[in-house]
Amino acid sequence: MTDAGIQTVEDVRCNPQRLVAFSPAVDAERKQNKNFLYENLYFSPSLADEKDDAEQVITELFAYWTAHPESLPHQYQDKAKEEGLPRVICDYIAGMTDHFIYEQYEKHFG
């Protein structure tokens, strides 16, 4: 890293060249795994209904908390003052388990 003049995290972010990479063998395996997940999970026809349902739940909860930020836990309300409400709602949703997000959906939408 010193050869590239890297002293800070910002230097890493601004560097125009990739500083670290997987070996060719590991990168090939990563690509193979990624393709498998896209074909068999992310875009699987058999999971399309569940994916659509999950997208609806996330979309509706995001809209709800945007309109009713007072319904968020207090620590997220405080955090929203510093980081912005949309970012905090995204972080809140991203940290939820499937069970918890459906519990929240049921709580707010019956």
C-alpha cells in the first residue's frame, strides 16, 4: 500500500486503481457462486411470489415509517436527526429478521 502512496482510508477510496483483488481461482469460484445464487435464488421462478411479497412488505413499511417516524424505536428517531430519516429506515429494515419484519408489518397494517 505504501507503494501506492496510501496513508489514509480516504486515499484508498480515491485511488483510481484496484489495490486488492481475489486470486484468479478464488474470483472464478466467486463468480460461479454468484451465478448460482442469481439463477436459483434471486431470480428463481419458484420464489417469485415470496420475493414480490417481501418487496411489498418492505415498501409499505418504509413508506409508513417515512410518514410516521415517531413509530420508530427511539434510538432510530435520534439517529435520523443526524443521518437522515430514509437512511435510518433502510438501516433499521436491513437489520431485521424475516420474522421481525412480518411482525412489524402485522403491527402497523393488521
